[in-house]
Amino acid sequence: MIGSMAREAKGRGKTAVFPHILTHPGLLAGSTALLVYLLTLAPDLTWRSYGGDGGELIAASVTLGVPHPTGYPTYVLLGKLFSLLPIGTMAYRFNLFSAVAAAAAVGLTAVTLRTHFSRSTSLAASLTLAFAPLVWSQATITEVYGLNLLAVAAVVWAVVKKRPLFQTTLLFALSLTTHATSLLLLPLVGWRIWEELTAEDAEGAKKEKEKRNDIGSVQDRYSKECHTRESGYPSAAQLDSRFRGKDIWTDTKKTPRPLRPLRFKSLLGFVLGLTPLLALPWLARPASPIVWGQPNTVGGWWWLVSGQIYRANLFALSLSDLTQRLADWGQLLAVQFSWLGLPLIAWGQKHVISTSLRGEIPYPLPTPTGFLGRPRNDMGTIFLLSLLTAVLTLIHALTYATPDAHVLLLPTLLLLTFPLAAGMEGISRQGAKAQRKSVSFASLRLCVPLFLLAAHIVQPPAEPISLRPAVGEIFTHAPANAVLLTPGDATIFTLWYFHHAEQQRPDLLLVDSNLFAFDWYRQRLADQYPQ
């Protein structure tokens, strides 16, 4: 009888676990995003959504080479694994790589949001990120931004979840190998390191609590004894014998956490996270047909990983162009969250900051002399720092003088899901107080992602011109052992894909007129084609 009841209880426990897993916001958001991305995935190599770098990234990954700065070694190594999948064309596999990475970023964002918000709010906010047109566009083509979004989501997850410093610094350093703009996450990571290094260990806090309990018990005991004629007042010797060596009235100092092991672990995690950059000299071996710079030398390696060739684009936008970009990007950001989501973001950020200032969710405010306030809850701190990081990434993208600079806004969109979730949660709670039973305000949170999804269905992006027929015609009419001169990155990158990744017309010699200005490029051509 007892055995059968135990088996029934065990069975009920098992059945309760799987529905909980299936309704997990991270799994639901990630799988939904992946399904939508797969349905809209580019079937072949494309230039849509500023995907002109795709051909080079695929060719460099398949041949284990070094693409344009900053070299993207993590993308190359993971892309090589996706190139081995027995499905579709080589370009389709790398488009799938972007979809999987972006969907994983959406799922991880939902897991992070669940730390402070309800399940439905976390799901709705993360799906809003998934269906943002800019995120969606980069999730369906071959580019590095889907993987970088996943790396950024992992860093934010480690900070919010308060993972050990080793994991946090490891993920932060690894994100730098996916895109250099991850350096702008330093405020979040720096706060986490500062918090951990200045924290007190659990043992010290426990000892302090025990001491305070001892103080209270002594005061209660002797206050009672002092009022009895039999015992009289306790002597100094009695107190000294019971608490010899303890200053029970003033000794409330906490035991500080040893800093040296924490510093070592955080430094070790950071160094290990940068190890993909050490693979660049190996990827630049002579057998690689695509290698930018000279990563096998110290100076060449630094030229590559620091993106020195693109430094001229930093803060290089003219005032007139900046004014025009501000106007254009205002509308661009509105489209990402729709006109339903923007008020929620503004309201959520205002609500968190105002409640923090009232002391409900206090967080340290930076002042010229230090930090004002001592946090009891880290939500306000995370919101403030995520807003600061979002502003930094926005300023960097806004002043970066390239036509495709808006794709650098993806980390900004991810960080804005925090105030978006706060706005959704706040509106839902206020509405729930006055709602009727026939109205579900929780379901209203899904209106924002559903609106973005419907907008994409009603007005899908224009289909780009297929590159394969055009390249096929060029290769067909090219004489044997011909030299093809190309006018720029998009053209040479596309030809590299068909020439190196798909092994079409291996007899041709492809030369880019712009790259020919670099000494390392001319030397590379001389080494590959000595005749």
C-alpha cells in the first residue's frame, strides 16, 4: 500500500517537472525565436541587411583563415563546426549559425529577466527583442552580430545572476573576441567586480549575527538578575569569565573576504576568455588563402585585434551627417520596439529610478566624492548601469562613420529589455488592481512582440537580388587562369565565397584593387602565386 502510494507520488512529481520545463520562459522564447528565424532564413549568400561581409566570413571559416579586423577567431572556429553540417549550401549553414546564436541570446535574456520579473513579462520582453527588425535581420544572414549578441547576453546574465568572478570575467573577455564593441560592457562588469571585491564573506556575517545574539541574551539575562536580591549585580569578573577576549558591546566588525584569491580568479578568467585571440597566428599559417595583416608577428597581431584600420571611423561623423543620422535613428529605434514599447521603456526606467530614490529599491548613486546610498536590492543598480551601457553603445554607433553603423545597436536593444520589462510589469500590476475577471492584463504584455511579428508579416523586407547567378555568369565567361580585379569589399568577399568555400574556378586569381594598397596583401599574393 505504502509502496504504491510512493510510486504514485513519484509519478506525479515527474509529470509536474516536464510541464514546468516546457513553460520555462527561456526555452519558450528561444525556441519561438528560432522557429521564426528558420522560417525567414536567407537560403543562400545575400547582401541584404548589410550582409556584404558574409562571403568573407564563410570563406575564412571554412578554410580556417583570418577575416577582416578584428579577426573574429571565435566566430571562425565555431563557424567551422557549422560548416560540417550536412544540410543546404555552405551559406545556408552559416545563416543557420546566426539564427541559432540569436535565438540563444533571446532565450538567455528571458532567463536573466526572470530574476526580477514574472514569467509572462520575461517572455514578452525577450520576444520583443527577438522580433525587433534589426535583431531579426541579423539573425537570418551570415554576420558576426548574432554571435556577439549571444556573448553580450551571457555577460549580462553573469552580472545579474551574480555568477562567480571567474565566470563573469571569462564571458566578458570571450565577448571581446566576438566584437570589440563589447568593451562598452565594462561598467556592468566593473560594478560586479567592485561589488564582489568589497563584499564580506558569509562566515564573517554569520559570526557577527552570533555576536549580536550573544549581546542580546546577556543583556536580557542580567537585566533580570539585577532585579533579584539573591543574585545582585553581576561582577566584572563574571562578565570577564563568560566573554573573555570579546568586546561584546563594540566588536561588530565583519570578517573581510580575502581579496587575493578573488583577484587571481578574475584575472585568470579574463586571460582564458581571450585565448581565441592567440589562435590568430595559427590561423594565419601559409595554407590559409584568406589572411588579413600579419598576425604571426606581435605588431601585426595587435594591428589586427585592435582594429587599427577602422579607427578613422571613430567619432568621424560630420555635424551635418550626425544631425541627419539622429533624425533617421530616432525613427529606427521607434520601429525596433514599436510605438507600444517605447512608452513602456520610458515608464519602466522612470519608475525604477524614482522608487530607488524613495528608498524602495535603493542603489548607490555616483557622486564626485563617492557613492551615495547603500543598496538593499541590486535591481536599481543594474538598471542604472544597463542604461549607462546602452547610452555608451548608442553614442559609439551614432558617431561611427560607416553606412551600416546601425547594426552596432544590437547590444543597446538587449539592454533596453530591462526597462521594457519593468514597464510591462508595472502596467500589468496597476491594471490588475482594477481589472474585471474577464480581462487578463497579463496577456496584454504580449501585444508588443505580437505587433512586431504582425508588422513583419504584413510588410516583409524586400527580397535581394540573388548573387549566385551573377557570380556564375562571371565565372563562366572568365578565361582559364584569368586574373579578376574587384572594386571593393562586397565584391571580393562574394567571389571569395564561391572560389574558396565552394571550390568554383580554382584556376582564377582574385585581386582586390583596394586591398592591393597594403604591403601584407601584396606579399600574400606573391606567396600564394609565385609564378
